[in-house]
Amino acid sequence: MTQPFHDVYARMVRVIFYSDLHGTRLILALAEAMWAIALFWPGNTFDRPTYLVMSHVMSEHAWALLFAASAVTQLGILIRCDYHSTFATVFAGWNSVLWTFVVIAMYLSVQPPPAAISGETTLALAAGWVWVRSGLKVKGCRANDYGV
């Protein structure tokens, strides 16, 4: 391996496996807050075909409350630096299920799938990785150890 590639590789491994994913958690919290705001917004978002499956599960306002609660919880975990407790791990699992369900529901609602949900698909993958990382208690390196 050449030195520049090795340096990039080593850095990526440290970010993926030895950080507490602060930025990822913050982005998830912001996305959840934006979902809540959009669903609380006056009008009928769920009249659009993209949200057909979600509309059969709960109302717009119920989904908005769920996303708002998730955003507040995610921010609370960040503020308390509570990344690996049982609560944080269980929440991360629930959060992963939430994002995965929303993405699958949107993919099932319309064909061909809208390209605009690629961001939500990435958020679902990120939420899944946060769940994995929340449950792993890695000794040694953390985000502060490499200057992030």
C-alpha cells in the first residue's frame, strides 16, 4: 500500500470504528427535527403517493411526534455524551428501525422509487451503523484521540 492511501485508509478506519459518531448522531437529530417540522406544517403531506404506506400506519401528526421525540432523544444522548449505555443502544436500535421502515415504506409506495429519498436511505444506513457502534464498547481510541 502506498503511504498516502495507507494514511487515508487508517483515518477512515479510525473514524468508522473508533469514534462515537457525534456528527452522524447530530445529522440524524437534525433530519428527524426537519421531518417533524415538515409533518407538522399545515397541509396534507400524506396526500402524496410517496407516503401511502406511512399513512396506513399512523397519521401525519403521529409521525411528526415520533420524529420530534426521536430528535430530542438523539440530542439528549449527544449532550450527555451517553453513547454506549443500555438506553443509548436500545434507542439506536429503535432509531435504526424507524429510518429503515420509513425508507422501505417510501420505496413500496411508488414505482419507480423517487431519487429524492437517497438521502433517507443513507440516513437509514447511518442509523444502523450508530446502533452497531452504540453496542460496541471499544477500548482505547475515541473521537478526541485523533483530533476530530
